[in-house]
Amino acid sequence: MKDINFSKKELEAFILLYVANSDLNIDAEEMSFIKSLLDEEKLQKVKHTFDGCNDNKCLEIILSHKDEFFSTPEEKQQLIDEIQQLIQSDDKVSDMEQAAMLGLRRLLR
């Protein structure tokens, strides 16, 4: 999946879209949080890529880029913190969002 050229912020947005959508519903608060990371053009690029992926493809993209952008414990923790902020942004943390976060923690190791 190296053919997808994401910047660090774009990959963060992609990961956040993945987590937000894990309960099959991206709330307005979650989308607002994600929009705060990127300008509209870049967000549309990321969203277009995300919309064209199934779960497996999303995970392949994340795995193929994680070492490029999240190689240190500090970078990984920053991403985990952003994911936590995202799933709390709508004041309701679903079991699916928690499971997605747990899975991403494991992937980032």
C-alpha cells in the first residue's frame, strides 16, 4: 500500500476515520475533530481513499505506513491520545470504538 502517498497528518486523519467508523457511524463531533487536522482538500483526499477501502485494506494502509510516521514511543502515544480524544468527542464511547483502539494499539507495537 505504499502507492498511497499520505503525509503524517493525512495518515492520522485516515486512522481517525477508521476508528470513528468502527461503530458504522461517524458523528458530527467526530468529523469535526478530524476536520481540525487537515484543510478541506486534503481531508477530501483522505476520505475518498477511506471510502474506497474495506477493513482489510484500511489495516494494510495503516500497517504499511506506521513505521514511517509512528516509529517512536512518543509518536505512537500521541496518536493513541488523539484516538482517545476522538472517541470521547461525542460523549459516548462505543464498544466497537474501544475495540478498534485496542486493535490499533497492538498494530502500533
